[in-house]
Amino acid sequence: MSDPELLLESAISECRKHISRLDYSYSSIKSKLPFTPRIIESLSDEDTALIDQYVYRFSKLQDSIGNKLFRAVLLNLDEEVYNKSVIDIFNRLEQLGYVANYETWKQLREIRNEVSHNYDDDPAAIANTLNLIFSHKDTLVSYFKGIEGKLV
């Protein structure tokens, strides 16, 4: 197996791991959705750990897709990726039919950044931020599934 193939296989495996753990934490906490300030204030330590796992895996999946999988797909196709910006890589993948809608991808990135930098103690702000990230799970996973489906 060539280096680009190994890189692609590794990126896919990593994304699958994040999705599996994202799905687990989501299914374990979804009964609490949508979050409200009252729900946030009454979360158990176990619920908080599940939410933390969800947020972490969402962020890691977004990073893995954007920083590893996108590049690995193009490398596997003998495309040049070095010294290319994320938008250039995304645009090339879009031209090849692997992904669509950069604005949605950019929004996912902004959500990921908001969650990772939100240290607010306000239960209403926490609830709003968590509802946002939980509502975009399927959109994020669809980027991986679309690429995976095209590779098979």
C-alpha cells in the first residue's frame, strides 16, 4: 500500500472512531435535548461527562475531516495539496464531487470554534451553544459519509 493510501486509510479510521464515540454520547444524552437553562443546572456528573465527550468528539471529527481527510483524499488522487489553503483544498474536492457547500463547512468550523472557546457560566448561553452543536451532528457526519461513499 502506498503512502497516500495509508494516509487515507488512517484518516478514515480516525473519523470512524470519532463518529462512533460521537454517536454513543449523543444517544446517551439525547433525552435531555433541547437543553434549557434548567436542564443545564440539573445535569449529573455523568451527563456532563457525556456532553463533554460529545463536544470533544465533534471538534475532533471536524478537525480530522478538514485537516486530514480532505488532504488525504487529494493526495490519494495524486493531487497537489502542499501550500494550499483549506478553501483551495475544499474547492478542489467540490470540483471532483466529494464535498459541497463551503459555507456550511465554514459554519461548522465556526460552531466548533465557538464551543471550544466558550467558557460562559450562564446556563442560558451554555444551553444555546450546546443546542447549536447538537443540532449540527448529522451535517458534520454527512461530510465524512459523502467522501466515504465516493471512495467505495
